[in-house]
Amino acid sequence: MPETSFFLNTVHLEAGDTLFLYTDGVVEARDKRGKEYTIERLMECVKTEAGSAAEYSERIFENVRKFTTGADQHDDITALTVVIP
């Protein structure tokens, strides 16, 4: 993708911080009526502190699954969670 530009940034994470990276398929997941999950819904879901990266990811994926019940998946739903101990 020659026209794509990227920027470099550094973030310092401290004990207790959680880093959650996700593809657009998470916020663009659709319900049966075609309504998208949205970043606002995701932001509400990520507010709760994570016990572990696995718990955090599972909570979000479960929320997306519940929202999309009965609808076909049209894009990848991928995420990476890192919890700093």
C-alpha cells in the first residue's frame, strides 16, 4: 500500500495499565439489522479493569458476540490485550 503513511510513537506503560489493540472488524461488527457495534459501545465495555489479558479479551469478545447474535460475520474480529503486572 504505497500511499499509506504511518507514524511512530512511544508510550510508557506502568504497572496496572492495560493496552488493547483491535482491528476495525470489532467496532464494525453488525447485528441482524445491520447496526454496527461502534467505538462508543467498545469504550463502555473496556472501562472495567482487567484481572488478566485473557479475561479482558474474553469480556470484550463476549460482548461483541452478544451484540451480533444471529448475524453473519462480515469481517475479522481480532484483538490483542496486554496487561502490565
